[in-house]
Amino acid sequence: MLKPFEWKDRPALIEYLFPVQKISVESFKEQMAGAGKTLTALGSYWKGRKPLILNKACILGALLPVSDDRLKDLEIFEMLMGMDSQTMQQRLEANLAKSKHHTIGEYLILPYNEQVKKARRPEELAESLFNHIWEKVNKHLGTKAASFPELVEQMGIARFGHRPKVADVFCGSGQIPFEAARLGCDVYASDLNPIACMLTWGAFNIVGADKEKRAEIDKAQKKLAEQVQKEIDALGVETDGKGWRAKVYLYCVETICPESGWKVPLIPTLIISKGYGVIARLVPVPGEKRYDIDIVYVKTDAEINEAKTGTVQGGEMLHSPDGITLYRTKISTLRGDYKDGKENKNRLRLWEKSDFIPRPDDIFQERLYCVQWMRKKPSGKGDEYQFRAVTADDLEREQKVIDYVGAHLAEWQEKGYVPDMVIERGY
Ligand SMILES: C[S@@+](CC[C@H](N)C(=O)[O-])C[C@H]1O[C@@H](n2cnc3c(N)ncnc32)[C@H](O)[C@@H]1O
């Protein structure tokens, strides 16, 4: 057996072995756990999450050295991953209580992927799941660990002279730094996207908080949400006065067609909801050279398909006020694209710090064209929805919001609640 100091210059385990099939099965199980995943409580809309178990495998695989006994290396690695037969037995037993018709023996003869389906994930169970592995792990690696952080620290010192540092500069939701920290590494994380930074912060400080802190945070969040709702209700901008609350506001960009002089909404598709069978219909108003936008519930697939094509197709704006003459204008023409030497420029006005809606003479205007409303079903179970065209009342409520934001934006920027800096060009 190699001595700890001899581990220093050995290649990493992951360069020689990685039980891909087993790790794939475990990763799939975690991905399919949906709301049961450790970090999904934060930002369930974040799509790029990697499974924590895969991160664990990569981090350990990169940290552990390869020895001259590959079979032993694999055995130890599988133990650390909770994939050895003894750990699997405990993982299965943890689930057995739920199923009265099977015994452990029936499960243990199944192929690995079937066992995983019936078992709990290692991270769902207490650390004691790994109690039986440390003696063997220590014997193989020359460590004195009784937990992952101890093993990781000791291996880090043996290999690099210090506790391992993991830096993830594209951290997204923070899965990698979260798992690395849980294993006991020192971690550094950053991301271009402020939401990603917030999710990563939340992974550490909310999901990673102890029970009492979590309860305290939950209480504070609830209080804050109630307070915000109260203020919104006081402004009267989110309800229609008839028991419905707005869920979604659909906006489009609108611009003047240089050929016809008509004001045209830019909507790539007029389908609003396939599921509910809702489409938008453009109704020409010749006297004012603009379109009303009706919201219509249709019955057939053919009607839905007919609405597929909107006013933006293949980089062009298309519209026909009379159904006969079709006007086409390239979006690049609308934007006023031109070349200044080698640089591509256009005639769009850059927004300034105080801008949050277009100015009246901007090329692209914004237009609210549909509101999805919701209310509790009369049965009390779940919500019902309605898509409606925009009314004068909606526009009045929108104006209230515009006035409110206009009156407060500078203060919010001052306090750092909302961004106020230009995103710089280039690297
Ligand atoms: C695929 S996601 C990472 C997912 C993450 N590993 C997880 O499990 O959630 C890639 C991330 O890289 C970030 N990114 C892209 N370009 C970047 C840059 N130049 N600097 C920093 N972050 C960047 C994106 O904002 C995105 O969050």
C-alpha cells in the first residue's frame, strides 16, 4: 500500500476509472425526484441543474488518487458513493417500510438500475449510512477519517498540502459549489447572471442553514410576502374588482410600418395557449391605422394552427390591413441597421438610467395585449383561469404601475434594489 505522502503525484482516479453506468442511474433517479431534490425549493425554474450525486462523483474522482490496485480503487470509490452492496441494502431497507409485499432478498438479486429505483437516494439518508465504510476507506487511503469532510481534508493535505479548493466561475444554481462544500472543500463561486448568484447564495444560506435558521427564514419570507401583497392590494393594480387576480401580463413590441404607416404589433405567433385553445386576433382599425387585439377561445386544432403565423416571420415584419395587400419590412430596416466602418450599428436609442418604458418617439413601443386572470375554483380546490383582451380598466391599472415605478425608481436604484448600471461592451 502507498503511504499518504506518496499520493502526492499520483494521477486522479477519474483519469482511470469512473463507474459511468451506475452513476448515470443514480443521476437519473435524482433528476426524476422533482420537488424532492435538495436544491429545487430554490428557483424551480432553473433548468440547468446537474445532479448533486454526479458532482460528488466528479469531485471525489478528481481528489482521490489512483493506486496500483484498480479493483480496490473501484470498490472504495463505490463505497464512498453509497453504491456498494451493504449501503444499497440500507438504502433499500429505508424504502421497504413502504412496500409490505417485498423482502430485501427479492430486491438484492435485481440488476443495479432496478435496485436504485426501489432504494432511497444516499443524500436522503443520515450520514450514518456510511458508518461501515470508513475502516476500509482508511485502510486503503492511509487516512483517519470518519466523515467526508475529514476524508476530503486529509486527502487534500496528502495530495496538495491543503484542504481542496473548488472554484466554479459558471456556477449557475450552485449545485457544484454546494456539493463541494458539503463534502468539505473550500469553495468559491461566481456567475455572470445575478439570478444564478442569488440561487447559489440561497443554496448555501437557506438550504444549507440549520433547522432553526430555516424556520426563522421561512417565517420572515412569509411575513415579507404578505406585506408585499398588502401593498400591491392597496395599490389596486393586480385584481379586476370581480374576484380575479392577474397571473400573467402578455406584452408585445409595436412599431410603425414604414410602407403603410400602420402601427403593427410584433407577435411571432398569435397562439396564446394551445392547452386552453386561446388565440389573438388582429382587428384592423383603418381610421387610426392600427390594430385592436382580440383574445378568442377557439374549438378546433385547425383554428389554432391558423393562428400559428404572427406578424414576425423569418426576420421580417408582415401585415395586411385589408387582407389583400401584404406589407413586408425587414426587422433590420425597422431597427435602422448600418455599418460604421467595421462596426455594426443601428438607430435604436439606448435606454438611460431612468428609462423603464419606451419614450413616445422610440422605434419600438411596448403594448400590453392579453391578461391571464386566475381565481380559486368554487369547489375551493385549485384555480381556474381566463385569458382576456386588454380593457380600459387594465390600461388604467397599468398607468398606475407606471406612475408608481416612475416615482420610486431613483430611490430603488439609490438603495441598490434594482440595477442602475450599463452592461459594458466587450470582455
Ligand atoms: C449550464 S449553466 C451552469 C449550471 C450549473 N452547473 C448548475 O448545475 O446549475 C452555465 C452558467 O454559465 C454562466 N455564464 C455564461 N457565460 C459566463 C461568463 N462569461 N462569465 C460567468 N458566467 C457565465 C451562465 O450565466 C450560466 O449560469
